[in-house]
Amino acid sequence: MKLTSFIHAGQATYGVVQGDHYRLPPADFLGRHPDLLSVLRADALQELEQAAAAGGSTVQATAVRALPVIPNPPKLICVGLNYKTHVAETKRGDSEYPSLFIRFNDTLAAHEDTVLRPAFSERFDWEGELAFVIGKAGRDIPKAQAFEHIAGYACLNDISVRDWQRHTHQFTPGKNFPGTAPFGPYLVTRDEVPDVTKLTLETRVNGNVMQHASIDDLIFNIPVLVEYISRFTPLSPGDVIATGTPGGVGDRREPPLYMKEGDVVEVEITGLGILRNRIGTAA
């Protein structure tokens, strides 16, 4: 299934993507599962698929306003420096363990949202990433069982305020400006992605390709990330893990290149859709 969250008739809801329209679950299903997080917590993806196939109203995709595909994840964990091309351009050495940082929920944005650059920084940079969403709770999950705990995959843009990112050795300030992590447009369930390593990620700014990489190029692949992260914190349905960005960020170009008001940034991953956002400036 391809799932999406959106505002319809003034209410937050979700649906199954069917071409250029979305099929809403029947009212009784929505009553029990008002958002995608509650669907995941109830292990009800199969029930959702059956309910949507049995009926429910449809809305045109152009008639609704998108939400982050999981608007309210319990955890939003991001991986840094997870492609050799990005490690090389940052002139850092290899690490024995994944580099992790946390984003807050209010940093999430939706497909087609305008992402606001803070007026006091011009160093506003793109980071196209593959994110995966946990569907089954677990702790100390072995690599061999990692995919059993994944509900699906989505595009994420880990937009970064580079000067604030470098105030200290911790990334937190530059990664947590409100609405700077577009996430969507869809959650594609794991059964639709038989081999995630075969997917290709591309980031474009105003139509120009800035990043292009295979998911197979991850230094710490998805099973390794699931095993490592679940050793120190339990993973719960709806948790989001962003797997890192490849080389090609604007900050490491000569001369550096940053996003400005009016720019359009797109993150596209094979089969997961195109995540598109326009850049604005905060008042």
C-alpha cells in the first residue's frame, strides 16, 4: 500500500493512495484508528487495506492539504555521516558506530509546504534521505529480524541551518528549526519494496540534480541501524529513523550553495514519490 496523511474538510485524516485520488477508510475504521500512528500501534495495516478495498469515500489529491506522513511519531531519530561520499566531502574519518541525533516533532513539514529559512542565517542546506517507519515494537532486535519491525519507507529532507549546526559538536540546534524536515508524500509499506537497497535517491534544487545515490551505498545499512538503535532505546510503532544523506550538500560545494527564498527543492526515491517544497523566509 501507499499511504498518506492530509487535511480534508478541516480534519486531519489519512487514506490509501489510488492514482490521483485518496481512498478514506470507512467511518467505523476511522473511529477506531483516527491516524496512521494508531493504525501502526494496532498492527492494523492489513485490516486497513481490506477496509479500503471494501469501500469508503475518495478525495482528489489536489483537493486536500498534505500532512507529514506520520505527523506525530513517538521518536524521530536521524543518522549522520552515513554515506562515504558525504563523509569524504565533510573531511571526516570513518566511525565504528552510527552518528545519531534527534529531531523534535515540530520540525516536521509536509509535501508542498513552504519551508521557512530563519532570517538570521543564509546557510540553509538540503539533505535528501530515506526514512523508515517502525511497525512492530522491539528492543535488542537482531539484524536478521530488522525488516520484520519495519512498516514502510518514505522520503525525508533533513534541511539544516549549517551555522547553527556548528555552534558546538552537537548537531541539535541546526537540525531543529520548526518545519524544516519535510516528510512524505507517502508511506510505502514494506511489502511493496522487496529490496530497499535497489532504490535510488535524488535531490534537486530548481530542477538541478544536487545529490544522486543508491540506498545500497549506506555505510550502516538498515538492519545495522535497527540493531544498534534498539540496543539503547525501545523501538515503537510509528518511530521514524532517517538514514542519512549522500554527498552533494550545498555547504561543501566550492563555492558553497544554499537555498534561498523562492527555490524549489525535491527529494525523489524510486517508488516512494517526489517530496517537493518551496523555500520562504521567516519573518
